[in-house]
Amino acid sequence: MGSVVFTMKTETGNSAGLSGAEMHLRRKKKKEPLCGVYSEKEFRALLDHEQRRSDRTKEKFSVAVFDVGDVETDMDKACLLPDNLVGSSRSTDEVGWFDKNRIGVLLPDTTAKGARHFTRYFSTTLSSALGTIVPKIYTYPSHYLESGPQEAHEEEASHVPPPSDSSRHKELPDPLLGLEPYLGVSIPGWKRAFDIICSSTGLIVLSPLLMLVAIMIKIVSPGPVFFVQERVGYLGKHFGLLKFRTMKADTDTSVHEDYVRELMKTGESMKKLEHDPRIIPFGNLLRKTGLDELPQLINVVRGQMSLVGPRPCLPAEFEEYLQWHKRRFYTAPGITGLWQVSGKNRLTFKEMIRRDITYEQKRSLGLDLKILFKTFPAVANIMKE
């Protein structure tokens, strides 16, 4: 997607000379000009466009978010803020609804420091007319995914002025500079309900098989039945992924981590490490059939994973990710996914990432069902290899 060219201000203060896609958004906006700025859907489309541009150019951008109160109660009062924002913003900035009660100002090529300068100037010059204004500033890319939600909050919240009680919104988390949680689409209710029903049913129906595998592992190898491994999941949150243990107890996992790093750098297909002497008897069979992954149904019940989604990566693997790779964390990780049914070990790391991002963007119940139905033939093909 090409970059957007900004040339002049329009009557409403937004910029002209936009791409075809954004001109389409402009025409749609005129049908329902709530305070004369972009609707929430249109503004999110602009954020998505700016995110893609940032991933290519590695330039940061920021969004200043202002609480306008109850729009339905007093529309004229609520529109005072966006009206002034439109008049005060640069030709490259865009003003729109961040959500139903908050106005956002998209500030391209602007760091958090530059955004704070903008909001301080705006708050100072218009405080007499609009009262105390305490915006929240979000930037992209931030340390949100790298540090995890809690750590990012503790590190970055100190840079943001504490909002007054009147400016808080019930859906807004504590002050954060990271924009990442707002860029991805939230996990829909149908997906969570589908996961709970199917994973709970699966654990009940497959319980005899799970017990048989557990007994066989205890017979052939001393040590625990399950292997718990730290993985990175939805929005960078770390969790313990469950597997049936297929390697000797207390095995050093750094060998596997180094192997994955090498595959990422060389661009070779994502094949598992072959002829590994650390694997227990019939461990290879468990891996090929995917039986070692069945305990992850527990992760699904807990809400840490979904039945369908990108595979959760290792923290060591995450450290090697480029910014655009991290879009795969905007949906819950899955036991199976588009990568697994599209070639899996025959695909390179970049091909895997592209399929994960495609799934994140096109996620639907129909696509989940299609992937689940394709999983069993995909496993059968791997066993033949």
C-alpha cells in the first residue's frame, strides 16, 4: 500500500490529497458527520493504514485521545473539543472517534514526546473555553508487546499525567503509552464460547486416550507426564503451554531455541529437529500425530489459547521478531491454525508469519471451522512423510 500524500486543509480541517481508499472513507464520513470528524470505524481504518506504514518505515506515530463525555446528552458541548482539535491540528493529522466517548488525533511520524508537546499546547490554549483537558497518549511501536502488558504499564505510565476522575472511561485501562492493544480486533464472544464448548467436550471424550498416553510416558521415561513451557500469547502475555512430555526429563531447551533462531535467519522451512537423541521412546509418534498437543485443550479452557490461531512462540523466538511479525499477537494463539493446514513444516518462517497475519485479519467462525476440518488430513499427510 502506497504512502498517503497530504497537500492542504479542507473546510473541516482534515487533509486533502488522500489515497483512493481514504477518499472512500471521506465520502462515507459525509453521510454521518458526527461532529464533522471520522467515525470510529473510519478512524480505526486510518490507524491500521498508519500501522502498516510504520512497520515498513520504522517511524513511530502517536494518537492523543480526549474524553468528550456523554455525546448523546449534549452534542453541542461534546463537539466543542473535536471542532477545536480540527482547527488546531496539522495538515497531516487526522481527527476522529477513538470510541463512542473519546476523540483521537492521529499524529503521523510523531513520538510520545512530540505528542505530549502537542497536547500541552492544546490544553493550555483552550483550557479557559473547555476546562481541564487531560488526554492520554498512545504510541506505536511501543514496548507493550516486548515487556508484556503489566511491565509496559509500570514502565510507561509514569510518563503520562494522571487523568482526573471525570476523564476516566470504564473501558479504558490504566494509562498506557502502547497503542498495540487497540490496533487488533478484540477476541469475539462467539470464538470464546466455541472454544469453551469444544475444548471441554474434547477433554471429556478424549480422557481415556489422554490417560493411556500419560501411563505410557510414565512407563518408558521417569519424570513428569506434562511438559510446561513458557510461550508468548495474545498481546504479548506470557503463559505456560502444556504438552505431553516427549523428551527426557530436565532436557536443556536451549538447543531447540538456537535451532529455531537459525531457521528464522536462514529462511529454511520450519522443520522440527530430526534424530534428536533426547526424545523418549514413541515420542516421535506423539509429535507426528499431534497427540502431544492435546493437553493444550486445558490452555484453551483457561482462556490462554484458542482452538484455532497462530502457534504461540518461545520468548527467545520473540526477541528475533521484526515489528511487522508481531501482528500475529493480535489474536489468541491456537492449537491448530492456517499455517498448520497450509504446509506447516514445508513453509519458511516468513511464510508462516504471513499466514498468521492473514488469519488475524480474516478471522471468522467459518474460517475456524474450515481450518479445524483441514487439520486431520494435514496430520495424516505429515505421518506419511
